[in-house]
Amino acid sequence: MEMIHIIFLVFLGGAVLTYFAGKISKVLQDILFLLSVLVPASLFFTYVKIADSVTLPLGGIKLSWGLNHFSWLFSLIVLGLGSMAAIYAVGYMKGRERKGYFYFNFILSIMAMMGILLSLDLISFFIFWEIMTWSSYLMTVYSGNDIQRIGIKYFVFSAIGAYAMLMAIVMVHHMTGSFMIGSMINFYPNMSLSMQIWIPVLFLMALGVKAAMMPLHVWAPDAYSNAPMAYTAVFSGALSKMGVYGMVIVLVTMINQIPQGVWFREVIAWLGGITAVLGTLWAIKQDDAKKLLAYSSVAQLGYIITGIAIGTELGMLAGLFLAVMHALFKGTLFMVTGAVEKQTGTTNFTEVTGLIRKMPWTFFAALFAIIALAGIPPLGGFVGKWMLYEALITSNHYLLVIVIFFSSTAAFLYCYKFLFGFFLGQEEKEWAHVKEAPATMVVPMVLMAVMMFVLGTFPGIILKPINSGLVDLGYIDTFKHLWNSSVILNVWGDNVILQPILYYIIAIFVFFVVFLT
Amino acid sequence: MVGTPVLFIAIPLMAAFLMPLLGMIWKELVRIVPGLVLTYLLILAINLLDHVLVHGPIIEVIAGWVPPIGINLVFNAFSGFLVTLMIFLGLLVWAYSYRFKRNVDYEPALKYFLMLMMLITGSVGIVLTGDIFNMFVFIEITSISAYGLTAFYKGRNSAEASFKYVMMGSIASTFLLLAIMIIYSQLGTLNMADIARKIHLMNPTLKIVSYIFFVTALGIEAEIFPLNGWAPDAYAEAPGPVGAAFAGIVVKAAVYAIIRYTYTIFDLSGSFNFLILIGMITLIIAETAAIRQEKLKRMLAYSSIGQMGLVLVAFGFGTKEGVFAALFLMLNHAITKSLLFFSGSYLVYNSTEKNITEVNGMSKYLPITSLLFAIGAFAIVGLPPFAGFWSKLSVMTAAADSNMILIMVLVLMVSVIELVYYLRVVNRIYFFKKEENTQPQKPTVNALVVMLILGAAILLIGFYPDAVTGILHKASATLVDKGQYIHNVLSLK
Amino acid sequence: MIYFILIAILFLLMIASSVYAVIQKDLLYAVMATGIISLILSILYFLLQAPDVALTEAAIGVALTTIIFVITIRNTVRMEDESDKKEKFKSAVK
Amino acid sequence: MDSTYFHFLDYAVYGTAVLVMLIGFYGAMVKKSLLKIVIGLSVIDSGLNLLIVAIGYYKGGTAPIFSPGFLEHFKSVSKMVDPVPQALVLTAIVIGFGVTAVALALVIRLYRHHGTLNIDEIKNLKW
Amino acid sequence: MKKLLVIFLLATLGYYTAVTFFDIGFGQPHFVKGVSPVKDIYLAKTQSPLTVSNAVTSIVVNFRGFDTLGEVTVLFLAVTVLGSVLYKNRHEVGKRSVFFSASSIVTSGSKLLFPAIILLGAYVFIHGHLSPGGGFQGGVIIATGFLLMLLAYENYSVSHTALSVVESLAGITFAGVGLLGFMHGGTFLQNFLPTGVMNNLFSGGIIPIIYIAVGFKVGAELTGVIYTVLHEKGESNG
């Protein structure tokens, strides 16, 4: 029994046990839930080494799972955010009904995401992909009024995507006689041209749905805003990254290999750009924090898609860095919204105001996250966006730069709206009784806020794994030559001279905000 | 060896004739005896299947006359697998309906269990027999039991559904007899293997006409598209467990018959494409009809019709992989659709209309039943890690290997439709408020156990498909190997 | 030749009674017509050298089926109710 | 039995049988009365049975019964008509009777509920 | 419109059926060249190992005895289904529908005829292997006898229990003989009795036994059918 097997078994057994533990004691259920997320996470980071792989023969097919640098990077997102969200969820779910159901699906989602990342063959990839889909679906319809429409919209889109992927998988199997991802990649140059185009397109359909790429994003705002916030943090932060993860692999290993791939990348990059602009514009119109964040997620995913679709080293780096950052700040923001929702009962800006004194820690986390989202230094968002601009300019996508720039400028509007709406403004009597969220909810938020700060200040921490992941995918090592050429990395990656000045700026900013209230 | 295939027919018949007498001794016996018989048959079937997988097929001759003179029963990996599946399901249906709707008193109970047992026996006979006229007789046994079971409830619509079924069934038997006689008039034999050996001598026009008559006749029982008018009503009006028996047993037998005719008896080259065509039409029409249904059981019925269409499509590939996929589908469909019927009939137990809206919010009152229904729904649309996924995957793989891209696209598109209507029901069960006028009914212990067994089977196959794939591979190899079948049957002395 | 005419008459009678059975509104007469069909069939079976079948047809087709039909008609209605909705509408107008 | 008669029969038996079947089909499919439908079904059965028995017939054949003295007189069995279709028809007739009885029982029950035999008025289910 | 469609459908069906059967031909050997039809084997074996006079009987009861078992089951089931479909609770059971108030001539005539009919039926199924007729025909004749009595006497009733006992016993005899054959010779329904001399009453091995069982069974079943249907007095709406 290899460690990877054990991890999956712990997830699975933990999910089932947690579900039934609710019948015995609520506290036991919470503890079991935390254990079944945190134990596999720590097992994973301590015992599983890069290039470990295990197999499991099943149904005449050899399922094989293994780890490389690239999937390790995403495992970091999934398990990191997952653990944080799990701790948060214990507080968030207190007193809610159907906790067992929530925990069960939560654990299954995390397991499925890990499964996707570890899969070396298409069948287990698909299996975990579908488990992820239905467990997140079950979360989407957990509460709310309009679930019949929202849930089915989400599932139909996912199913169309998944079935497109299934078609691609069986076609690959027909051509290569194997379900291994490796053999698909090796065989790809020998395929006929139509297959060379169809296979990536079918895969991209599935991945694009999860990554909320433009024509396939329809489900996303509703689903994100309808799921419980503790889960949406994972849903938007980590689960959508599975689409990005797959996209990177498809783009790098397939589309980049053929001459026609240029057009592909161009189209996808533009789709990402349009997604970013429209998502931002939609987000501005929203009055509800959940909806706003949901649309903002769509927009942010647009940046990421643009970044990776450009396909240069810097673009990849930017996209993946943004992916990590997005997981952090969007996770935090959803958690904040959840905290506000739990304490006040609503998430509408027009109703809730002036919570800054009532919920200072929450405000602190929200502030950091918003700054990161808006791309203001010194937090992580700025680094990512800067790299993205650089990548776009160096690859001569001037028009796209304008689009992206417009989008990120417009993003300030909703950032402000969020911050102002909840925390600043008049303190009303109606909310006088509101207290700070419980510690289990505050701690993860603050931790993540701190994380954002650290990563913004020392982007090298996360850029190193990204770099080694890209090397795994076949990029040349960017560590030396690229980092030199990029202004911002040059300055912040290696030495921290500008740091005090930037802190100063940020302090003034904070002061200004506080003063405003 | 512990027994022979003829016991599958003789024992239940004996028991059926005995049951009225036993009922005079102790009334409860009429409920118990079918269970005992089916348990014995299940043990027998498993033993024989085990034997067959190792030692090759068993050909049982009747009345001491070797084929082609007498009637023979063929128990090979293919038919044996189906027989085992049918008897297993039959046993579950029996256990489920043991105390289903308590208001059933002695006389109806006797008739219900008698008809149920004969339904299973007839279906098993269809699968086992090696003689086309004998198959006709078994089809009639099955149909008459099915008519009776459909009209079992006293409600006003059940007789109507049953009458419709009788009409279609009579027309089916007319066509079947015509086809049998056309073949007899040319080849002078009724034995399947003998016919298969001589079929190339036959006039092609007559061959095609008789094949079409066969498919028309069996298509009525197998719910193929233009001939499935009876099915939704019969499923909806029959008692809940009987719906499961129809979907899991009767239809499987009819599909088996079509497949036997297509694969073994006839050597028409176009018949495989014909199967794909009718299967595809059935699939598409049934699934689009299912999404419009307002009654739970009608929806399940249409879904069942659609699944049979998919099975025919998979058989129509004509390859060993296709047969494997089709068998896998049949297995999963039998298990899953039974579970859906079982749990569904408790979800709408006390309602007269059986509308889908009446399942609203049942999860609070019937948690286990609801959970099992959800598992069944997830399994039938092919979500991993439930059983349905593996069969869907194998269908897709088989289609890709036959280069049928269009079929794949259509099948997957239809799957999305299927997904929508099942999810709608699951959503209603879990996330809607209960309607005021519905009264949940706790399932009886035996019903609960039956449902749990089926749910466990779905999970078992989902997590460990190797539990069944070995048998399925052997069975599909047996079906494809036509020459071996003929040799096995006709080499008896 | 006499056979020829006899057989021809039997055939014609059979077709005629089947048509009659289908179109006759009085169900009792229609059932009688099916009885006649069975009777003719029985004779034909004898002519076709199938005495067993003839005997069975005579017993089941002529006697039993007809009787059961008749009993059913006694229990239900005698006349076929062909009144369409149109006609009902007409009578309602009147 | 002269040959003209049999030439006539060549077409007439099959023709009559098929025609009767078709008339029965017509009645079963077009008529509105439940009883008429059942009558139609039984007419179909009649035509079908005639068709099947006719297949087994050989010109100048005798009934398939080895009455005393048969073998002395004919020497071989080739003069006998084919007994198999007759055996099958025997089965088919009995089964047909069973089905008819069931159908009539259903008719009675439908009448008990609806008070009419007209299909248009009974249609509770979609047809 | 519907009628036209039906006529078109039927015309197609009729055309193809007619063409098919004209292809097959009437009254002459129609088997494809080179095949040896099983009927030759049947006719040959009917004489030598079976010593049955009536070839149809030998086929129905022996060669294809399994079909007959199924057929008997179909009738048995039909009775069951009939009972189930027309089942009424005790207090609902209506009076039997009366066809006519029978005159004394009819009643006494029926009384006279009844034993004769029963005897005829018994004769027919006992001699099933020697002459035309057999279990089915004899059973039907017996049932008509009961029908006559039921029609003539308003109060005549047949014990339901007796019917089902006869039916069950006959059915068990059939299946039991089959199983005895299975134990004796290894195959179901195999003959295990001496076959006797052709055209004797005691010939044909198990065939007469089976046919007698079938006769009783069919008689009881059909009587049951008639009885059930007769007791169904519809509450007609005027």
C-alpha cells in the first residue's frame, strides 16, 4: 500500500465516517472532518515525493497516479486552500442543518481535485473530474431558492464538457490503445491533422467549463454565489484551477506542438481577455457581494487564461502566479463574505454598512485581499499583473494589453464597492449587535491575508515551484535568464531594497481608509 | 455438477401447480414458496455458471431427443449470465414485494406471486431455449403473466394499460408465428443451431421478411421505438416491484431474443446497422419523451426504453467489445433501474397520481430510500464512481473502436438530457419543501434490505468493476462465436 | 368440380363473415360471425388433412370462444358505441 | 380430387388466409369498441392458423395418423402431410384462446369502471 | 386519415406476406434443396420407438412435449390472470348472469347429456395417441359439458376448490412425469415406460399419461374460465 493510496483511502473513509458521525455527536463530526482534510494534507506534503507513482488495475485498465512538480504546485493550492477553508467551514457551518452532507461533499471535492492532479491516465482523470463535478454540484444546490435552474445549468454545462472530454479520451484510446496521458502526448505528433485539432478542442471544452472561459461561463456566477461560502472559497479558488491545470497541459503538450497552434492560442487568449472585461463589467453592476465576487472570479480567471494562452515563459509564469494569488485572495474574499453573512444574515451592500469596528479582523483580511485583487503593490496581485503586462507586451499583444488594462482599472470600482459597502460608511443601529466572527473563521482569513502579503513581498517563494513545474512540462529553466530581464522580479525577487518605501505607501493607504470611516 | 438447466423451468412450474394446494394448507406458504424456489434456482444458476465458465457450455436435451429433433436448452456463458442475473433480480423483486402494500389478502397474493414466478420462469425460458417455437411459448408465458401483473391493481387505469399491452402482445405473437413458419417452411427445422447452419441456403427475400417479422414481434416486447406504446403505461400502472421486474427481466429476455436472432441465427449483413438505427431512434425519442413526463414511473419507463435503445446500439457494433459493452449496460441497467423502481415506489407510495412533484422533500422522511434513489440516478446517468460509468465508458470505447463518431456524439448528447431529468427529481427529493398532501411511507424491512443490496451492488461494481468484467468478457466471447454454438448443439449424440 | 365450388363458397363465406364480424354494429352478430369463421376453418382443416387441429378448432373456436364472447357481451353492452364526438355534439345541439 | 381445384387452392388458401388476417388487423386497429378489437384479434388468429396449417399440406397427402393398415397400404410416410405445423397450430390455438380470455376479462373490468366500451371515452392514458 | 394510414400499412403487410407465402408454394414440397426436414425423422420415430399412431400426438406430447408443458402453463396462467383481473372482495360477488330461464326440457335434457359429454371428452383424451384428438380437445369437450350445466341450471355451481385441486394435481402429474423421466433416463420428459404395440390402447409409453393429465387440466382450467367470466355480472348503466 503506497502513500498515495492511503491518502485517497483516508479521504474516502473520512468522508463516509464524517457523514455518519453526525448521528452520534456534532463535535465528533467536526473533529473527524478536520482530521480527514488535514491528515491527508500533511501526509501528502511529508511523505509523497516528486516522481512517486502508483498503479491500480481496475476494470481491465491500469489506473496510475503519480506526482510531478507541476501537479505539486496545484496540490499546494488545493490542499492549502482546502485546509484553510476546512477550518473556516467548522465555524461557518455551526448551527446549520445538514452538516454531514456538507462535510461529505467537501472532502470528496478535495479528494477529487487531488485525484485529478495525481492522475497519470485519462480514465482516472475523468473519474475524478466527474466526482469533482457532482460533489461541487451537490454543494451548489445545498441551499437557495432557485436551485433547480442554477444546479441544472451548472451540471449540464459540466456534463457537456465532460462528455466532450470522454469522447476525446476514447478517441485517443482508439488511436493509441492506451489510456495513459503520457502515451497520448507522445502519439500526438503522429495524429492526423483533424485529430490534432479535435482532441485539444474537445479537451478544452471540458476544461473551459470549469475554468469559466467565456462562452462556457454561464453557470459560474450563479453556482459560485449559490454554494455555501465556505465551499465557494474552494470552488472558485481551487476547483476552477483544475480547468487551468488541464489547459496548461493541453496547451503546452499539444497545441504548442503544431503550427496551427498559434491560432488556437490567439483565440483562447482573446477569449480570456473578453472574459476578463465582461466579467469585470458585470461585477460592477452587482449589489450582492456573492454575485460580485462570482463575476469577479470569472474576470480573474480570464486573466489567468490569457496568461497561459500566450504561451511564452513569462506568460505562463504570470498566469500560474495569478492562479495561486487568485486562490488566496478570492478564497479570502469569499470567506469574508461568508463571515459577514453569518453575522448579519445578508450579503447585500445596500443593507449592510459600517462593520469595520464590529469585525476588525475580518476587515483586515478583506482589505488585504482587495488590495491584492486590485493589483496594488506590495501584495501579490500586483506582481502577477505586472508580469502579465510584460508578457503581453513582449509577445506583441498590444491590443490585449489595452483590454486587460481596462479591465483591471475597472476592477477598482467593484473593489471599492465591496470594501466600502460592507465595512466603511455609516454605522447603522440595525447592525449594532454584530460581533466579530468566531475564531475558527477569523484565523484562516487572517492567515491567508498574511500569506498574500508574504507572497507579494517575496514572490520568489512561489515562483520557484512554478518554475520547476514549467520545467517538468518542457519549458527551459526560466530561473536565470527570465528573471533578469523582468524589472520587477529583478528588484523584488532577489533583493528587497524598495520594501520600506512600499510599506510606507501601504500604511498611508490604510490610514486614509480608516480615516474615511 | 449440481443440476441441469431444465430445472430452471421444471421446478418453478411444479411449484406453480402446487401453490394452490399449498395455500390450502397454510396461507402464508404462497408467499414463502416462490422465495424458496427462486433461492434454490439462484444457487443452481451460480453453480452452473461456475461450471460453465470452466468446462464449457451445457446443452440439455428434452425427452431424450438430440437436436435438431427435440427441444434443447443451452446454458453457456452468455445465456447463463443472463439467467443468473434474471433470477437474482427475481429473488429481489420477490423479497421486496413480500409485504408490499399490506392490503393484499390471500387470493390476490396467491395470484400475484404465481404470476411473478411465471414471469421469471418465462423470461428464463426465453433465454435458455434453443428452439424458436419453444421461445414463442415462453414469450407467451411471460406476456400473459405480464398482462396479469399490469392489471393487478384495481385502479381504473391499470386495466386500460394492460389491455393496450394485450393488443400489442397479440400482434407480436402473430408476427412471431409468421416468421417461425416462414423459416420452418424453408428449412424444415425449428432448432436454432440447425437453422443457423442452414440459413445460407434460404432465399434472401424470405430471409429478410422473416427477420423483419422477428424484430417487429420481439421489438414489441423489447420496447423498441414505434412499438413501445404499451411500455410507459404498463410500467406506470403496474405495482412498483413489477416495474422493476419488467425493466430488469422481461425486457432483457426480449433483447436477448433479438440478439440471438441477429448474431446466431441470421447471417444478414445489414442487420447490425439496422440494430444501430432502431436503437438510436429509440434512444433519442425515449429520452426526449422522458424529460416531458410528469409522473415518476412513466419517466422511469421512458428512461428504461432509452437504455434498451442504447443496448441495441452497442450490440449493433457487432464487435466483441460492443457485445461486452452491451452486456455491461444490461447488467447495470437491471440493477440500477430496479433500484430506482423500488425506491421510487416508496417515494410516491401513498399518492394516487404518482406525480414527480410529490417526491418533494422526501429526504427528510425517507432518508435511506432517498439516498438510494439518488445513488441509482447518479449511476444510471453514468457518473463515476458508480456502476453506470464503466458501462458508459465501455460503450464509448467500443464505438470509438468501430469508428462511429456520430453515434458517440448523439449518445452523449442524449446522456445530457438524461442527466437533466434525473437531477430534477433528485433535486426535488432533497432540496424542495414537502407538499402538504403527501404522506411518506416507511419502507418495510425486507424492502429496505433489498434496496440496500442493490445499492451495494452499484457501489461494488463502481469501485471494483473487475468483479463482473471477467464473466462479461467470457459471455461476449461466447455470443460472438457462432460456429462454436452450432457445433456444441449439433454435435450431441 | 363440385369440390371446387364447395371450396370456393367456403372461402367466400369465410371472407364475408370476417368482414361482417368487423363491420357489424351489433356485437352479438359479430361474435356469431367469428363462430362461423371458426366453423369454416374447422371444415378446411379437415380438408387439409389436419383432423386434430379441426377437432381443436371446433371445440375451442366454435364453442368456447364464442360462448365467452357472448357472456362478455351479456355482461357489457350489445351494441357497438361508435358515436363520435361530432355526433354527440349534434345531438347536444338538437 | 382433380388438379384444377388444387391450382385454384394454390392461391385461394393463402389469399383467403392473408385477407382474413388483414381484415382482422383492420378491425383491431380502426374500430373504437373494445370488444370489436378483441374480435379483430381473434379473426387475425383464425387467418394465421389457416395459413400455418396450409403450409404443412401436401397434395394428395393423408392425415398424419398411422391407422391400422396404413403402412401396408402406402408403404412409406412420404404420402403424409407435414404434422409439425399441425402440432404448432394446436399449441397456437390454445394459447390464442388464453389470450382472448384475458383480453375479455380486461374488457369486462374496463366496462365495470367506465360503463362504456368506446375507446375514446376510456382514454385516461395517452395512447 | 388514420384509416388511410392503417390501410396503407396493411396493404404493405399483406403484400409482403402474400408474396412470401406464394414464394413458399402450396401443396408441394417447399423445403430448400439439400435440407432434411425434421418431420421425416418425426414420422419415422413415431412408428418405431414410440409406437404412437397419431403423429401429431407424438410431436405434441413427446418430441415437443416441452412446448405442451408451456402451453398448459399458459392456460393455467390465463385462469390465474382471469381470476386476478376479475377478482372481487367477498361482499362484491354478484349473481351469475342468467341467459334465459331454462325450460324443463332444457334442464332435464342437459342433465341427460352431461354424462355423455363428459364420457366423450374422456374418450377423446384417452385415445389421443390413437386417433385424432387428445388432451386439449377432450378437456375442451369436458368444459363444454360443464358450460351446458351452468347455463341450464341457475344454481348449479362448481366447487372452486375442487377445480383448483384437479388442476394442480394434473399439472403436477405432467411435470412429475417429466421429472421421473429425468431421473430415469437423464433427460426431462423422457419415456420410461414400455411402449407396447402400435394401435393398442396401452402403447406410446408416457404419452397417454401425459395426455390424460392434460385433459383433466385443460377441462378444469376452461371450466374455471367459464365459471369466472359467468360470475361477472356487470352493473350495466341501463
